[in-house]
Amino acid sequence: MDTWIIVLIVIAVLVVLAVLLVGGRRARDRQLESRRTEANELRSEAAERAHQAEEREKLAEEAADRARHDREAAEVRTRRADELDPDVDT
């Protein structure tokens, strides 16, 4: 086999290896970027859900405060009714 054919084969193998290496890096870079994008979307979704949960907690606390106030008002009215009712021993 002539020397120039061997050199040509070696060069072709090196070119193929370089193409595979560059292609592999690009594929890995695309995969990493895809994973970064997905992670950012998940973070955004998590932040939105956390905000919604905080809003629901705030509303629940306000409702609980109103319920406590209503219960206390009802107890005051019950005590007043017991004081007025001659059939109830106080």
C-alpha cells in the first residue's frame, strides 16, 4: 500500500473522530441547556405555587380570626341571655 493512501486514511479517521467529538459536545450542550430550561420552569412554577399557598394561608388566618371573633360574640350573647333568663341559674 502506498504511503499517501495510509496518510489519507489516517487523516480521514482523524476527521471522523473530530466530527464525532464536536457533535457529541454539541449534543451534550443542547441537553444541558434543555435541562437548565426545565429547571428554570420548575423553579418558576414552584415560586408561583408558594405564593398561592401564602395567599391561601393568609385568607385562612383571616377566616379563623373572624370565626374566633364570632364565637366570642356568641359567648357574650349567651352569657347575657343566661343573665336575663329567670329559669337559668347563674
